[in-house]
Amino acid sequence: MDEEVVTESRKETEVAPALVSVHPDGHYVAVAVGPELRVFDLIGGCAASLVDDSVDQPFHKDNIRAIRFGANGKLFVSAGDDKTLKIWSSQSWQCISTVSSEKRVTAVAISNDGLHVCFADKFGLVWVVDLNQPSRDKKPTPLLSHYCSIITSLEFSPDNRFILSADRDFKIRVTNFPNNPLNGAHQIQSFCLGHTEFVSCLAFVPAQEGPHSLLLSGSGDSTVRLWDISSGALLDTCEVAVKAGLLESNGKAEEHDHAVTNLCTTLDGLLVAVSIQSLRGIVLLRCNVSAQTLSVAKVVSIAGEAFIPTCLANNPLTRELWMVTGVSNLPGYNYPSLARVLVISGIDVEQEPVVLGDNKIPGGEKLLETLQGTASVDDNAFLVAAEAVKAAMCNLLIKKQYPSENREYRKKTRNDRKLKE
């Protein structure tokens, strides 16, 4: 009975961080918070009208855990705890396909040729959807598995040769993406091993010349690491929480308070924006591609409000970094979904970045009303939201250690055993 109460309590307090994604041509900005998907048309200066004939509103019935645009900008996907992945045309904002998952979805990726969508579920299985299938309700096919380890991030390499999957068990798997993925992906290129806590995010360093083999990863161990995926070799490690003054070197006791939550490349990979739990701002890393090193370029602080980013997205055309903070189902507050959007301009090696005021954000007041909602939120709510995200991330991604007697009890009360009985 006690075990059931604990499980139910954890379920009630489970929250999802707000997410942001920017169209590769800077046409649209999308924000997901809770089950809500909000898209703003920067060219038209208005909210995009999403149409999904398969369901009534809302489009998702539970927390959205992953959103992203395809590399060519024609597709957008959203997926999450309602065990549903939706594929949208970003030209008409019509939902062109709804895919059902057996388990809750934790990560998504779109192949760079736009022919396949992959998603990972909470049990560590990666599925692939062939977009050439004629039916609207497409069937996913198993692609690969991490064997009961929650997958936190999926990425296709820029040349489409590999699909990368990161998990809570500290590892990054580099798998050859086959010509016929519906038969499964059985050839592993390498493993990138070195993180000491869950891997939270992945991003490729755009290659101006040569192979697309340099990968960045962020982790619960408060580091960003640079890898060569062809061999799995660790090239450099940057202790970003230490460099930002959040954590003393080898300060193991506070690691989980300063997990790297998101990262994205800017300036063709010369700079890397990093968000860290507890940091009111971002860290900009300088990536030296020829020397294969990482170093801190600057820390950009956000003054005047309690803003700790939960997700980042880059607009390569304008060199603007979009950030969102927020959470679903904020405990203790009557906010079904809480989001705040900020933009940093002047992302440059030499130039000093500037956090734009609300009146200078592209899209202005209309954009903020669309992506944030119209409710006025007190500043303290965002601090509570940051703590709620931190607690949810720890509950989900940090493995719990149980005494031997508890482990035996949990084995006996597993759901699959109950079904057999």
C-alpha cells in the first residue's frame, strides 16, 4: 500500500519543462508547455493556425516531451506522455500523420533527407516511421534498443549516415542508419563513454569542411564534452558549472543541482550556448574545430527576473538565441501551463550579447501572447518552476538505489507479474 501511495504521489507531482524550437529559416517559433503546442509566424506576424482532423482540441492530451523542425524546414514533430507522435506540415500546419506509441515518448529526430522520423520511448526502444508509407496513420517499426534505459536525446548526423541515441545510463550510442531502416539498425559504429551522470542533450558541430563527426553532449555531471563519433573518442571536456562559478571543482555533492539541461550551436558551431539548472542565464562556449577543444567564452546573465532557461533554440539567420523557461502543472499555483520567452541578440565571438526587452523581441506583444499565454505571472512562480523541473529531472533520470529487501518487494509487485497472476 505504501509503495502505491509513493508511486501515485510521484505521478501527481511529475512535471514537464517548457520547450522551444525555431524553424531553420527563421520563419516560425514553436513553444510546447504541458499538452499545449503554440506556434508563431514571424513573417506573417501572427499565431499559426494548427489543424488536426484526427482529434478534437487539444492536439496532445498529456505533457509534450519533444518538439523539433526538420533540417529542410518542411516538417515539424511533437510527441510526449500521451504516447502519440504527431507529424505536421510546417507550410500548412496541417497534421499529416498521427503515430501511436506503446509507451510514453521521450525524444524525437527527423532524418535530414526528410524521409524518416524516429522516436524513443520510456523503455529505451527507438522506433522509425517511414514517411513514404501511403496511409495517414503510419505504423512505427522497431529500429534499435537501449534495453530498459530511458533515452534522453536522439540526433541524426548531418550526413544522415548515423543515428545517435543518449540515455540516462551515461552512454551515447552511434548507430549506422541503414538504407532500409524498417529491417532494423544492427551495426554500431561506436560508443561515446565518459559522462558520469545521465546524458541530457546532444548537438552536432556544423562542419565547414571535412566529415561531420564532431558531437557535443551535455550531462547531469555538469559538463559539456566534445566527441569524435567515428571512433567514439573523447576530445575535450568543459566543466561548465565550475567555469560559471556554480560549482567547485569535483564538488560531487551538488552535481545534480547543476545539470546541463540543453545546448545548441551558433555561428556555424564556433559558439555553443549552454543552459544549466540554477543558472539565471547561459554559458557561451568557444568550440575550436581545428584544435578540437572547448573553452568558456562568456557567461550571459539575465538580470531583473527569475529566468532559468529550460530549453534553447538558435535562429541562424539573425544570430538570435531563443530561450524559454516554464513548466506544466506548477505545484502550488493555479497555472495549468507556465512559460516565459526571452531572446538574446548579438551572439558573436567578439560582440557582447544583449538580452532583448519584450518590446524589442521579434513579433513583439503578439508573439509573447501566443507563446506565453496572456496570464500575468509573479516572478516567484518561475523560481518554483525551476525547482519543480529540477526535481522531476532527478526523479526521472537519476537511478534510485533501494535496499535489498525493497528490491525483492519491487520484483514481486511488478506489473508484468501481476498480469501473469
